[in-house]
Amino acid sequence: MNRRIAHITLVVKDYDEAIKFYAEKLDFKVVEDITLSESKRWVLISPTGSDECCLLLGKAVGAEQLSRVGNQTGGRVFLFLYTTDFWHDYYNMQSKGINFTREPVEEPYGTVAVFEDLYGNLWDLVEKRK
């Protein structure tokens, strides 16, 4: 048996503003963008060079879902972006206006810093120790 996690839903306010942020600020690519109805799309994005797991952008519908945008995990780091060149990505992201809420530190597992996406979700930028 071979199983894997394929997609993780990220609740967003607007498909196009989310796509623009992830493409321009984090160098993600749109894997799929399919219109399902007037108000719903199937939008998969992933970091350029990676096809293992995608984020499924889910447009919030109603007050309860809107209340979760930017805080899907109650303030904990939600997603982990691994890199093979931490300092290149860190400085590149800073130059594009990404807000880092925790400066880089060396941990036993590697170099890590915490940043926010456009809605305030917290991410770890991580380069694993070799």
C-alpha cells in the first residue's frame, strides 16, 4: 500500500489575491485552476520545483469560515516551507516585503525563521541540518 497526503486546504478570502501573493512573494506556481461554479474554483498551488504536496486554496464562505482565515491553527505555526538555501530565500522574501515574526535561529534540526502569509498564517522557513 502506498499512501500520501496530496493537498492541504488553506482558507483564503479571495482566490486571485492569494494566487498573486504566493506566486509573487513566495515563488509558488499554480498547478491547477479550474472553475467549478460561479463562486467556487479548484486552485492548487505549490512551491516551484515541488509536486509532492499542494495547497488547495479554499475561498471562505460565510462568517464561520471567514473567521478562520489567517488563523487556522489558533496562532501556532501552520505550514513548513523547506529550502536548500535558507539565507537566499530569507533575504529574497524580506526584499519582497514578507514579515518575519521570529528571526532566524539555529536549532538542532536546522536553521528556521517564522513568517506570515498575506492573511497572517504563520509559516516556518526551514533548512534542515545536513
